[in-house]
Amino acid sequence: MEFVSASIGVVLLLFIGITAGLIVLEIFLARSEKWWPGLIPPLFTFLWALFICLLNASAMNDLGMGGVAGAVISGLLVLNVPTWILLIIYFIFRAKKRKQKMLDKMNLHDLN
């Protein structure tokens, strides 16, 4: 029983560490000059969720077509929560970057 609780603790710590790492990576990439690097982590999490859902759908032969479609849709909704969080972080930091860029341009224009 101790082994099960210890392994759950390790998996939980690993999950928290990966999530924190992805959030830090997203903040770093969203602050970059180019717009596309910040979209890589959300794309990665979306493709991961799609892969997991399609893998589960191929294993659910006994549910029928409607049950499989419902399971895939609900699975995509649940598994894409990290994707939405990373996209929200991306758009918040890009808006701040865009605002700062406009302020810098306005300050440069005022100096002339």
C-alpha cells in the first residue's frame, strides 16, 4: 500500500513540475520578439490531447459510434484545459508586448 501512495506522489510531483515548466516556457516564449514561438507549447498540448483521445477512441469498440464520438468530444474538452491556459498566458503577454511597443513608438515620435 505504501508503494502505491508513494508512486501517486511521484506522479503528482512530476505532473506539477511539467505544468510549471510549461507555464514558465510559455511566458518566456510569449515575451520573445517573434509571435510564433509562443504558440508552440499550446500546439504541443493540443496535439497531445488529440493523440490521447484518438488512442482511447480506437480502444472503445463496444460503445458504438455515438458513444465514441461523445467520449472523444468530452475528452478533448477536458484534456485541452492546459491548451486554453497556455493560450490565455500567450495572449496576455503579447498584448502587454504590443502595448509597450506602441508606447515606445509614441515616445520616439515625441522626441522628434
